[in-house]
Amino acid sequence: MESITAQKRQVHDQEDLGSSLKGRSPIQAQNDLRLRVNRIAIVQELKVDHVLLYLREQDILTEEDEIAICAGTQPQDQVRLLIDILPTKSKSSDWYKHFCISLKTANVPIETRKKYNYLIDFMENTIIEKPVSRKANQESTEMREKMNSITSFSKYSPLPNISGSNSTSPESNQNEASLSPRYSNEGGFSHQRAAHVNQVLSSTLQGSLPYHQGAPPVNQVPASIRQATPSNPGPQPHHQVAAPSNHELQLHRQMAAPPPQQQQTAIPPKANPFSDQLEAPENFQSVLKVDQAHLQYLKASDNPSDNDLYKQEQHVLANMRHLELAFAFQRRNELPPGVILCFSKAVQEVLFDINHHHLYFKYFIYFKAMHMMDIAQTITGTYRYALDNQKDIQQKDLILKIGFHLVDFLQEYGYFQQAEMTMEPLMRYLGKIEGTESLIPQFEANVRLMSLRNMNFDFHGASQAYYAAQRLVSQIELLSFGKDLLDCGEMYLQTSVMMREKGSIGPGYSWAQKALEEVEPDNHRTIIRVLCNAVQAYAAKWNVKRGEQLAIQAVKQSRVMFGVYHPMYVLALQQYVIFSNEFRRDEFGVEVARVALDIAEKMYGQHGLQVAECHKLLAEALMANEVIHNEEYSQQAHTAFRMAMDHLPGQHPKLSLFRITLVRSLITKGDNSPEETKMSSYVWAEKEVTMAMNDFGTLFGGLSIPSAQVLNLHGTVMARLDKIEESEKALNDAAVKLKLCQQLKSSPLMNQARAVLGMFLVEIDKPMQGIGFLKQAIENTETPDVYIAWVNESYEGLVDALISVGNNKQAHEYKTKWIEWKNDNLPLQENRWIDLNREPEPWEKFMEDFQLWIKRVNKIKGGLKKLSMMEKTVQIKNSKPQAVDFAQIVAAK
């Protein structure tokens, strides 16, 4: 009955679409119809309880709405009421976007989450025809008749609005829409970021379909390519699909069917797949959109870095127009015979332009969101197909170069899983090459595989790639000058990352040092990554001062090697912010986080995983520095999480890192909210932290450092919800697991967990137990001659607890120790931009000084170890019983 009723409603909706648009924006009307068209599926699959809390928190639903919805006698009735109420909300509430977010973030089992993701896909991909009047239908018929009479370009299907101009200059189109935010010229960076990309990605398509508009039918793609295309396409941007008119749909159907003679077949034996530059047909119409205002700002700016970025944008734009044309030919199966898209000159121009990869991403995102053109996936699919069918290895150098650059591009773009899948045929192709000439490429392939698997948190797979790379190192070193051909810096870097992420702090630290020593001076990208990794490794060992020197050195070296508008410079700034959030917590760290976000938005637009990372770090910097008066931290955390969800698969472990930042922002918001509203933030935090616990438990196992840290956060949330027993158990279990994972008494993570547990026990009137944990945390912590916030808080909590139980003597003793500790562990000296912008010493000179420092440290450690052994020997000797001389005893008697 529900199915029949819903079908009638759909018919009625389509008939009354023209009247429903009156007084409402087109997007509002389309979103309304998305719910109506998919009403049956939504009613059958959705549970109102899963989305109601979020919609109430976002002020989409009022208390009266909630009462009306819950009045439904059956769950399906409640869903119907919700679907009826949502479209009545104003455009400013953005109810459709928040409804989709509520489905994405629902705290439900994995199977239910998959169903909700399908619901979102159904709604997003619903094609809604615009209302067409009788006059428009007549004009459309006349236009089709005129176009069918055109025979001058028989090879290409006729298209609407064919212009005589085929200019590709970005300045020739004055009506092009915005892709990047506009920036003020205030201090070189802007803190007022306009959401131009969001406006473009959510606006409806206007005008005619271009030459390559519309996805080709499945039977138009060769079966071998369809099989080679990964089932998981990587990040899925949240977008709204425009509704084409009847006229456009007719043209789309006409274009979608390729001529029989153009069907793609196997690659001819003598065909050259590496094509020359393609020429655009006269009826080709580009859909590439550019923000002319942004380009003009960069061109007219007084900042030389902006002028340089303008030139780079022009260069990238020209290459993107070539790629757009090649992709149009690919979709229509009209590439020259034997030519493969992944080997075309247009693709090579993009892939080999490694210093500007980041500037292409915003166009890739735009094509995918606005025109359903996933260029990155198509290139990957054709490359996998080509390698599995490539018999000739004469062009192996170029094929490998394209493959390696494609993997690097996909990894930087955020297609981690697709990049790893691309390595599979590449490794098989390398296996076809006989002799020793494939050893170096195989080594580089395995090192890249380590990097990708680390990104995907597949540390077992990363270990396998490491051992394969080590075997190849042994073979290469046997060759003449083999050692001179190897650059092991990247391998040591990835090994350090793998060990540290698994919780092995010591080995991670050692491999980070080795990477610093072995990286080649001319390998600038690896140098910056090695420096950033070393910052984390040294910070994990609490070698704070040296870690800060490395962080500052990374910023200075990246600015000299790459300039300001480059991902390596943003990466170095991000690493400085991470260090500052842990050990500094000052306003300068917040300022650096803002600058990193501004630069990222200038390069990537307002979308992308890199921009999401910057939002996340800014949120953490604001919370670390307690800048909470305007709730900007909450906005930044939510923005980061939404952007990460748009660009990462739902189960990707990296998404859990964004979720943890969201949980901390919800706790902070609840702590600073009125009594009547704070519980809603805590309940939401509980839902998110539970999901993070499940993800980390599946990935790392229950007995691991990451799982223990999330468990500690879960205990904090439970305490806010007054679930005392659950909170105490979680905090205690976290401390025990960290002790089992790290056997050192001086482990900072373990002692910090003890401090949190001790403070909690004191608050719930178990002061004696809490005092014990606080003493353990303080006495076992070896501070690095630097002020540490949580150690200071532990001293303060311990002194107050001792006074509360009447133990004034011990309170006085620990207060004296506290004062001595603060005198011995002063805060780090203040940093300024002049310190980060100062010209760095040459890399070789820096490494000489660094290696000299390592030798001195090792010498001191050796001396201390020797002294410790001597002390143990003396203790053993003194404790050993003296031998009895029986002869002397007898003589004495």
C-alpha cells in the first residue's frame, strides 16, 4: 500500500513541479523532490531516532516538530512526518545538507550505515527534470530539427550553442564562475574566507550540455577497463547534481550513443599509444570554470608570491584545458586509433608537472562534483587496463615514469586506496622486465607501497613492502656502484612512521635519525618530510628542544626550497602547529595555523583533504590555547570533519582522527555551555567517540597505544555524562593498557593517563586512590627541562588532594617540589615570524651540526650507561656475603 501511494505521490509531484517552484528557490524545490522521489526507500530504511538529535542540535527541527514527529504511532509514520516537515524549513537553515550529514554521522552498526550511505547516493544522484512549458517544448523540437540538418561535422554529434571562438585563454571568458575564494590584500594573507567554492558546487547548471557532458553508458566502456576500475572510487565530494532540461536530456541521449565504427577495440600491434597533442573540433565547448576575480587579485597584488602564483595558475589552467579535451575524446571513444588516455600528452603534462600537482586538484573536484566527470579514476582505470595488456616493453621507462607520477598524484589528491591499487599492475609489469635494470624501479615501487599502506593504516602490509625493499637493497648493493644508486631516505622515513604509529616509540625515533642522516641533499621533498617526521619522533621521546629546532628548520627549508604557495610549506607549518599544541599552547601557534589554512585555501580552493587538515589543526590550536569565547574552535572542527567525510571513504581510519578532534570540541563546548544545553554536546560526543573506539579497535586491536588513548577519551566523555562507573573503568583500563604497551616507567603517555585517572578519582571522593595515581605520574615522569602543562596540573591537583585529607606535611613537601619543578622547567622562548622566516643555513651544514650533536648525545649516553653499570657492580659487591675463613676461626679457638 505504501509503495502504491508513494508512486502516486511521485507522479503528482512531477505534474505539480511548476507550481511548487513558485515563491521558492530552484535548489529548495529540487531538494524537496529528492525526498519525494526517494520517499519509499527513506521510509523503509530510516529510523527517526538516528537523526533526530542532530537535527535538533542544528536547529533544523524545533521542539514542536519533535513532538509532532514522535506522535507517529509506527516508526514509518514518524519518518513520513519528518519528510513532510523538512521541506517547510527556510533556505537559510540548509535543511537538506544537515539531513544528509545526520545520515552520514548516525551512530549505527556498519550495515545500517551502508544503507544510509545508499540513501544519500540515491538522493544526490536523482535527476529531476526542470518544468518545461509548451512553448519551450516547441522551440526545443524546432532546434533539434535544425541541428539534425547539420552535416558539415559528421564525425561529431551536433551540439547546442556552438560558438565560433575556441579560445582557451582564462581571461577570454568573463562569465566564468568562481572556483576559489577571494582574498583581501591585508598583510599578504586573508582571514576573511568567502565560500565561493561551496556556491559553485551547490548551484544549478545553466546553459547547454558540452561536448563531453554526461557519463557514458556502461556498454560504451570496454569490459577490461570496467573490471580494472576499483569498486571504491576514493573520496566522494558532497555535491548537488543539476537538473537538465528535456532539451538537454534529448541531446545527451543523442551524444551518448557512439557511432558503431568508433567502438574501442584491442590496441593495434603497431599503434602508438603515446599520442601527440589533440586538436579540438569546432563544436567543442569547454565547461572549465575559473575564478577571474581571484586571478586578477593575484596578478595585481603587491606580494611577489601572489604574482608567482598567478603565473603558476595560468600554466596549470592551460594544461587542464588540454586534459579536458582529451577526456572528452575518451568519453566518446573518439581518441585516435591505438591512443590510450593515460599515455596521452595531455595526461603527461599534468602528471609530470610535479611541482604544481596541488593546483590541479580544485579543477578535478569541480569536474567530478558538477559534471560527474571523475578524471582521476578514468586515468587510473585506463592505466591499469593498459599495463595488464601491454606486451611491448620498449617504452618501459616512460610507462614506469607515468605510473610512478600517477601514484604520487593520486596519493596527494587523497585517493589513497586507488593509488595502492594502481601499484598492483605496475608491480606485475616490472616483473616482466628481465635483468638487473628493474631492481631500482622495484625498490622505488616497494617504498611507495610502504607510504601508501602507512596512509591507509595497513601496517602489516607496510611491513611486507619494507622486507621486499630490503631484499632489493641487498641485491642492488652487489652491483657496481650499487650503493651510489640508492636513496634510502624515504624507506627509512616510512619505516619510522610505521614503527611510531604502531606504538614503538624507540624504534621510530632511531629510524627517524637514520632517515635524517641518509636522505640525499638534492631530494628536497623527502628532506621536508623527513624533518616533519623527525619532529614527531623527537617529541614522542620528549626531546622537546631539539624537536622544536627541527620544526623551525622544516619551515625555513621548505620556504627556500619550494616557496610559500606549496604543499611542502603548508606541511611544515602544520607540523609546527602540532608541536605547538603539545608543548607551547600560545597565540603564535594559533596564528601559524590560520596562515596555513589561508595558504591552503588559496592553492586548493575551499575543498580537499589538505584544507580539512588545516581546519582540524586550527580547531586544536584554539582549544589548546583556550580561545573558546566565540566557539570558532567548534566551527573549525565541524568543518574539518565534514570535509574529511566528503573526501575519504566511510571506513578509512584517517577519518577517525578528524572524529577525535570533533569529540574534543564537543567536550569543550559542553564544558562552556549553560546547564540546559551542555548535555546535548556530551551525548553527541559519546556517539562519536564510540565510533572512533570501534574503528581503532578493529584497526589496531584492543591492546594498542591508539586504542588506549581513545579509551581514555571515552572515559572523559562518560565522566561528563555522570556515568561514574563506566568512566572509572575506561580510565583505569586505558592506564593499564598503556602500561602494558610501554614497559618504561617514564612513559609520558602512561603517566599522563595516570594523572587523568588520579584527578578523576579525587573528584568522585576517592582521594586516597587518586593521590596514589598522581604520585606515580609525577615521580615517574622525567620532564625534558621544559614546562609541561599536564605535569603542572598534576602537581596542583596532588597538593589540593593532600590538603583535603588533612595531610599537610606531604602537601608542603610536594608544594616545595612543585616550585622547584617550575623553576627548573621554564616555558620555551617565544617564537615570532622573524624566527620562521629567517634564511636557513645550507642543508649540508645543518646536517653536519646535527650529526655532531648526535655523536655528543650518544657519547653522553654511553658514559651514563657505563656509570650505571659501575654503580650496579658496586651494589652487587656490597650486598654479596663475605667468605668465611674456617682456618682463622680454628686458630682463634
